[in-house]
Amino acid sequence: MRSWHRILTVFVVLAASLVAVTPARAGINGLARKPYLGWSSWSLESTNYPGVNPTGSASWLTEAHVLQQADVLAAKLRKFGYEYVNVDAGWVGGYDAYGRPVAKASTFPHGMKYVGDHVHGKGLKYGLYLAVGLDPGEYNDGRNQIYGAPQCHTSDIVYPDLRKTNGWDSAYKIDFGNPCAQLYVNSLADQLASWGADFLKLDGVGPGSFKGGANYDNTADVAAWAAALKQTGRPIEFTVSWSLAHSRADVWKHYSNGWRIDTDVECYCDTLVTWNNSVDNRFDDVVQWIDDAGPGHWNNLDSLNVGSGQLDGITEAERQSYATLWAIESSPLYVGDDLTRLDDFGMSLLTNPEVIAIDQAGRPAKPVDQYSPRQTWFVRNSDGSLTVALFNLGNNPARVTADWDDLGIVGAASVRDVWRRADIGTANGSFGADLPVHGSRLLRITPHSGLSKPTGLRGTGSTATSVSLSWDGAGWHDVFAGNMKVASVQGSAATVSGLRPATTYDFSVRARNSLRSKAISITTPAAGGPTSYEAEAFPIAGSANVYDCGGCSGGKKVGYLGGSGNGTVTYDTVTAPKDGTYLMRVSYVDGDSSRHAIVTVDGEPVDLPTAGTGDNDWNNPQTLVMPVRLTAGVNTISFGNPGDNIADIDRIAV
């Protein structure tokens, strides 16, 4: 027995955010027990594809086109569960004397109730769209009386300075300190209900939509809309959009049935989408939200534009990967294509019953890791099988392999190709596939034995004498250092103390009635460590520059990294006491969607996604922990990405 075993003491810290598992429940209105399926108009409104919008942006949106799409949805896709027909931005033509929107007469001549009646007549559900805040037309210089509340006018529900809000600064911020404000939102909700609305998308919501600060805090609006829709007595599913700030996930979960986790998927080009703008972003952006999804409130990845190769603008491999991610994340599946142009491959993607069942099961998958473009995502199903997706997100064909140790599988397992709806056979230890550029395989893997291992074991922090760990799963777990049990905890996190500086430990965990997890090796820093390295104190190159940052360590950060300017920051004096894998804490600033850095450690590149805040906050850093392999002595660690912009870097500590 090594000497450190004799002096090892253990102090277990359960993460404050981890609580005992409670039964899943629907949100505030009891709706959205499962992600919805349907169709939405915005992808067609936003494209420059020849002939789609002949008289300018969003000119595709007409009553006739919506009714046509509803007819095709009912005929071709309704039997597979697609039921929502969602009319996005562009239907509003003005406002009545009460500040309520009215349909654009030139494009919706019969009004919005007529459209709703037609949709309902097809056995479908009807969705509408509004932007958050009080439009200047609704305000009408404060003269509009609020319907049903003669004592209230639009002048009563805004701030005296008419401050603007929403993602486009296109509306006045509503002051919900005045009771008239709720009455006004109630009047809008009542109007939507009278037209037969079954769904509302509230857009431009903050914090998010790349806006932050008091003027763009629309959490009060979201709460008011939730109450307003409920008081109508009509079940109306409620989703908020776009690029919502994860910092307010508690609000979105409580008051809405779903939230957009990212910017628009559309490319605003001559197709509906492109892979790089912005289908591929979702693989990074959804990760911080995965644990927030569940019955009543889902992560919304935006429109699913995989039905028509002519319109979509991406390869068949990309279309399949696009649909695979949406399904394994239990995102609402709403098609953005022209349903009259669906091709055979698109129909096969949209109507595969096994894929739809994965989406509807409501069990979002997680990546094993994202340190490479060759990624494995998985989730264990209620029957003991696993849904596993293999992705090649790189720009060259590659083999991607799912390792049984990473998936918690013990022994042999049966493998089924879900897209092909065909059994492949039995595999032991792993399963791999050769994938094209941006290709994927979607698998159902069923272990033959009832044994399993915990998954997701990772280091979350270290000092010279401690290592913090977390893993997937609830209940009691034993924690091991080597073959010595050092803790028994309820939950999925622990901090093991009493370790020796500059020492390598192999950690594993075991749930009750399971085998031990795949071990991870972590080396503790030298005495007094970890050491902090400020970005502004190290060499920068290309477009990189030092900027002020109020919340950053030392008040500085390095920005304009990566991209066409090939900005880099290089930490060229990172020292380690011995060869080993260390936990490096990275402090970064990203007020945008997630970005993707390439971290080069002593010449070896590693992919590093950084979660964005979506609220344009470039003064307050976030942190993440990544394992890095260092050698004894001086090491060099650089941040950059010549193919894309990356987050601003505050400092590292290792």
C-alpha cells in the first residue's frame, strides 16, 4: 500500500445545485408533456431561394400559402404526429383602437380566425407569433384604451422615457408595476384565444436575443404572458425565443413550455440553411441546456429543414445529422420546408417512426466529450437500452467509435441502426462506423446483461491536496482512488481531500448494484497550486488585443481571437511538477452563442466549445474545466481558431 493511502482523508462536498430526483412534471399550464411536431413559416419567409419571396423579405407569407401547407401537413404528416401550423412574423398589418394586432389585409384577407378555423378543420393546431414589448403602433402616442379596462390606456403601461426593448429595439418596454400592463397582455391573449390559437411564440425575449441589461430583461413579460394565456381558459402552448440566456433558465422553465437555445437556424441566403450557418452551432449551444429539458418545457433547436434537398442547401449526410441531433435532444420537430416540395429522402427523415419515438421519449442525450469533431452522444432509456448517436463534425471522412466503457455497458450488446430500421448484430466493447463529412449514425444499443457502470465521470476542479469530481446519475455512489474506497455519497459530485501535491490518482465511481466506472487519471498541482496565468500578460498575435473587462481578473482580457485575423494568445510558461493530466480552469467571456476554440497544448490541438450567454455581456467571465496533458517543466498552451472567432480569454489556472 502506498504511503498516501495511510494519510488519505476525505471530505465530501455535494454540489448545492444537485438535489434528489423528483418526478417530472409539466410546466405552469400542464401542456407540452412531449415535444410538439408541426410546421412553421419563417424558414420560407427568410430565404432568398429564387421565386419564394418574389416581392421582398417575408412576402411568401400569405393566407393561401399557410392554408396550402396545412392541407399538405394533414395529408402527409399528421399521421406521424405532426399537428401544429405555426404562422411566424409578418402577419400583423396594424393595430385596432385598443392596441391589439390585426391581420395584414393584403395577405390575410379573411383574417386570422379564418386561418385558425381552416387549420382546426384539418384536425391540426394553430400557432401565432408576437414580439415582446409594446410596438409603437400599439402604443399610438399613448392614446389607445385597453380593451375591457376603460380606466387604462397605453400611456399607463410604458416608462416615461419610452425606453426600448427586445432583440431589435423595436418596441417600448412595458412597465408591469402598473396593473394596467397585465390587463393589456390579457387582452392580447384573449384575442389570440378568440381566433383559436393553440400556440404562441414570443420573440426577441431577453436576457437573450443578444441583448442584456435592465431594458432587455423581459422576464416580467414572460410571466405576464403565462398568466394571460392561462386566464383565457384555452390551452395555448407558450414558447419564448431566441438565444435565451441560460442564467435565467429557472424563469423560462417556470413560465414557458420551451425556449430557443440559439439564434435562427436559417442562413438568410439562397437556400433555407447551410451547415455552418448555423446548423453546426447547435452541437455546442445545446449542451449547457440539456439538464433543463423535460415534460412541460423543452429545448427548442429551431426549424427542422431537412425535407427538400433542393431547398435545404445541405448534403444528405448533413440532413440526416441535423435530424438526428434534433431527435436525440427531444427538440420540437417543426418543419420549415415547403411541404409541397418534400423529396423521398426528406420524407424518410421526417416520418421514421423510431426516430420520432426517440424525440417523443423526452430523454435528451449528452456527448461523451467534445474535445474532438468525432463525437458520441448517448442516453440510457427506461427499458435499459441506450440511444447512441455517432457524429463526424469534421471536414474529412472519419471513423467514429462508441466505447462501451464510456456508455456504461458491460459485456455484449445488440446494435440496431435506427435510420435504416435494421438490426446490425452483436458487438463487444465498442461499435464504430466510417462516416462521411458531417455524417452520423443513430443507434439503439441493448446490453445483454443487466450490469452497468456509471458514466460521465469528470474532474471539475483541483488544488494541491484535493480533486473535485462529478458524474451522471443519482443515488448512492462509492468513490475510489485506485482500489481504495475514499467516499460514499448520495448524489453525483464529491470532493476528495487529503491528497498529496504533484501526485497522480486514478479515480472511479460505483453505484449500488453496478460495476465501477471507467477510471480517469488526474494529477494534482504542486504545493500552493494551481497557478493562475493572466491572458494579457502573455504573447498575443494576429488580430488579438487586450481590452478592459470590468468583471475579469485584473480588469483585462484578450479579445478578437481566432477568425480571419487568426488572433491567438499563447501561455508560454505554464509549468508542471511532473508528467500528468491536470485540470485547467479557463475563464472566458462570450456574450454570443457558443464559440469553438482550438486549444493547442505543446503542439497537440484540442477542440474546446465555450458556452455563450446570449445576452451581449462581454464583461463577466464564465469558467470551465478541461483536462490537459502536461509534461514536467515548462509547457506552452495557446488559444485560437483560424476558421472561426472564439471567446475572449481572461485567464487560465492549472
